[in-house]
Amino acid sequence: MSTQAESKPWTVPALAEAKHDGRKLVMLTCYDNSFARILDANGVDLVLVGDSLGMVVQGHDSTLPVSVEAMVYHTRIVGRGLRHALLVSDLPFQSDATPERALDASVQLLQAGAEMVKLEGASANKLEVIRYLAERDIPVCAHLGLTPQSVLKFGGYKVQGREEKAAAKLRADARAVEEAGAQLLVLECVPTSLAAAITADLSIPTIGIGAGPGCDGQVLVLHDLLGLDTGHRKPKFVKDFLAEGGSVAGAVRAYAQAVRDGSFPDQAHSYA
Ligand code: KIV
């Protein structure tokens, strides 16, 4: 398995090249240095310091309590473990409420080692924030579908875009975030056919989580990949790779291989 991660460090422009060449992108969340070094050495292209750390590291019921300070801390310790993978960090709840706040938080994250920031949603306000950051040379990853910071509005963690009108809105939102300047898009919990259509619509890569095999890459929460009990219900798209991998490094390699050869996610780990 020869990957860019084994030869030279990933860059933001290389993401679009990977999509153009039809090379799948392998992404995992990570929150500490030891795991960062394992991911980096075992074929992961992008590492996400997700605000999911609020749920899997800090023991909260949602991502809402996560602070910029916590994101900066975890970004710094993960970043020290990476030589090849591109480091993406989440803008936590309401740190992207205004362009100025988002810029302040993004600068802190980039100075801690992030190479791209991720933010949820495509409201007029969020599009303005994406534009504002992109114009200031801050690479942005958008996140649509089930956006966990909107859990109170959604009334739970539910598949998004199942009805025709909602699907059309998601497709329009995806085009809008690309137009605003996002260079990567995470699609969470959307039907396989919708995620594939969005992927075909865009020139930026899509990364799916519960979005089927038609995306340009995949991401999972590290604890889910390792079958760890986080105290939260496991969604359908989660697969424990530790059993087949035999070790943490083996599980990461098995996941990377399965994403690259298209065997993960299969139908059993996707939504119709
Ligand atoms: O916070 C996170 O881990 C995420 C992924 C689930 C995409 O946003």
C-alpha cells in the first residue's frame, strides 16, 4: 500500500488532487499524542481533533460544552505526533458565531498546529464565516448532514436528508459551502445516494461518516474503530476494526485498507 502519507506530508491542495485522481482519503479522529503517532505511521491521511472529544474523552452527553481552550490543548498534543497526516481541528460550539470570533479561534488552532479548521452548517451566517476565513488564508472544512452541535434543534442524533425537500436543501448547501471557499466537506449521517450525488456535484472532496461508500473519503471516531465503550449508543455506521486488526496499529491499517479498496463502508454500515 503506497500512500502519500508514507512519502511526503499532506497539504491542503493535495486533497483536491486526490479527488481528481480518484484516490480515497482516510481520516480518523484523534485526541492525544500516542495515538497520533500510531495513526500517522499506519496510513491515515487526515487526523481530526474533533469536538467529539467532549463525548469520548470528557464524558459529556454532547459536544456543546467543549471550549476553544480544550481544542487548542488537544490540537497541540496531537500535532506533535504527526509527520505526514494533515491536521484538522474543530471550531467548537459558537466559537464560529461571528466571523471575528471564528478568526480568533482559528488563529489559536492554527498556531497550535492545525492546518485546517472544521465548522458545522451552511446558514447565511456560517457561509459568511467560511468566506471570511478563506479570504484570510485559513483552510476550511465544512460539515453538513447531522451536525452534532445542532443536536438540540434536531432533537437527537438522526439521519438527515431523507425527504426530497431536505435532500435538495443539503445539495444546495454543499454547493454553497464550496462556493464560499471550503476546501473539504464532511457529510455525516446522510443516505448513500444523496452523499454520492453531492460528491459528484462538487470539485472539493467529501468525507463521509455514515454517508455510504460514494464519498471521496471516510472518517470514524477513533474510539469507535477500536470498539471502546464510550457510554454512548453506537450508530449503525460504526465498525470495530480491532477484532480483525489484532492491535491498535493493525486496526488502523485494516480501516485504511478497507476505505481505500472501497470495502468500508458497506451497505450494513450505511443508510438507504
Ligand atoms: O467531532 C468529530 O469527531 C466529528 C466527526 C464525527 C466528523 O466532527
